[in-house]
Amino acid sequence: MFMGFRGGLAHVNVVQSIVFAGMSGSALADAASSGKLMQRMMTRDGKYTASFAAALTAASSVIGPIIPPSIPMVIYALVSDTSIGYLFLGGVIPGLLIGIAQMAYISAVARRRNFPVEKPVPLRDIPRITWDAFPALMMPVILFGCLYSGITTPTEAAALAAFYALLVSAILYRGVTWRSVYGSLLTSARVTISISILIAAAMVFNHVITVENVPKTLAVMMKGYELTPFSFLLLANMILLVLGCFLEGTTILLVIVPVLLPTAQALGVDPVHFGVVAVVNIMIGLITPPYGLLLFMMVKIAEVSLKDLVREVMPFLGAMIVALALITFIPEIVLFLPKLMGYKG
């Protein structure tokens, strides 16, 4: 669909992240699963620089936990006693809006940076290509079917999909050897260990924040101001964006968000709206220096310098903050689908 556009492969990167968003519910999982493949496709023959491709994958992976299913939204629902179903519905349009914002930036810079125009696929070849790709296209069907039917847990569905992918690659496409399987396991182990070390360091920092009573100090500070709903949301965004630079997302949801919730409720801020805004803020934090987990992951996957990656990711960050502003101050972007399904607010 995007092959006739300048920068079409970059647009495809965003779209595949939106598709993956409906499978995993985790930004790190989305980046780890498709990052290596998209990096190789985008940098082949010098089409895109390695740092731009890595920045785009990091930025588009943020969409994963905003479009349902979403692990952070489940955590927010637990701490706020909000309906998970309405939270999931509330995340659909904001997730698509962030994807549109990223694609708008790609379109804006495509001509200036001379992004390639991919050769369009002739219509007569589409049935053959679809038939050849049919076994691979069935993997999301299996994953979605197991996930939404309740036959398996998300972890079991992921394992089943990985086993299916291995069978299809080895038996039908004959593109996998024992040597390549060993190499894939080795690469996965290295990426997993890198992420685990980063999370372990984040948890140590989170412990320091808790011991020093930062949440209590924050609560006292907010009580000292006479806030309107607008000013509260603005202040909450600033706090969550700054904390996202340093803290792991789960800790923000479990420690900081409960501090903000009573004020939000007292001011009449809708809990579903506030939950989606909080999750979007936390996801943006994953690509915000100096401590963005997705940045460090893509440095490892793409083998680029952190300095170059941060430089390329900053414009995407700007586009996403514009989308965040719209989501924050136009509540209907979040609440339209929940109200359509009976949410009373």
C-alpha cells in the first residue's frame, strides 16, 4: 500500500507496529520481535541510515501498550479500580493518532532527506505473493485467536506462535537451519540479558525514590496549589514526562499515579481519560533520554551509537508530544469509543 510513496518502508514500519500492538501489549516485546528484521530491511542497500531506522522502530514500538491489549492499562485498572474494557477501548484512537503523528513526520522529511520510493508491486503478482505468504500471515490469526478466545494465556499464545513460526520457516519456506536457530537463540539471550540488567538498575533507582518519600513530597506539593482540571492535567503531564526519563513504567503506575489519582477524582477528571493519558506519558518515557529502555534496546539491536539514536528520535518525540497534547485536552479522543459502548463516565 505504501510502496509507491517516498519513504514507504518507513510508513510500513509504523503500520506493522500498530498490528503488533494488538498482540503483545508491551513496547519492549514489540521492539525485540520486529526490530532486527525492520532494521535489516530499512538499511539494506543504504536506503535509510541505521540510526534513523532504529529511532523509528523505537518510536513506533511505543504504540504497542496504548492499543489493546495493554499491560500498563491492566496495572492502572488495578490501582484505580477502573474498567479494563473501557480503558482498552479508550486507547484505540490515541494509539492510532500517535501512529498518524509519526507518519506525518516521516512524510514531512521524506523529500528533504531523499527517502527512497519502493517499487510498486504489479496487481497481477498480488495473488501469488499473498498465497506464498499465507502460512506466515496465519501466525497473527493463531495468536489473536488463542488470545481473545481465552484458550491460552498471553505467554502461552506467544510460545505457540513462536513454535508455529519455527515450523513454517523450517518445513515450508526451508529458510531456517539448526545453525541459524542456535544463532537466533544466542541473539535473543543477549538482548534479554541486556534488558534484564537495565530493568534491574531501574528497580534499584525506584527503591531509592520510594525510600526518600518522593511520592509523599509530590502529594504535599500538589495540595498547595488551587488547580483546575486543565492545569492539573498539564502539571500531571509534566511530572510523568520528567519521571519517565528516569523511572521504569510499572513503578510510576504503582507509586506515582496513585498519588495523582485523588486530585484527579476531586477535580472531576474522568478516570478512563486520565488512565490513557498516564499510559501515553509513561510510554513516551521509554524513548526519552537519558534513561529510555527502548533507546538502550535499539542501541543493542541496531548496533548504533546512543548519541546518533537520540538525535534521530527527538523529532519523533516532538510529534508524539503534540499527539499527547491533543489526547490530554480533547477528552473525547479517548472517551468516544467507551461512550459508544455504554460508558457513562
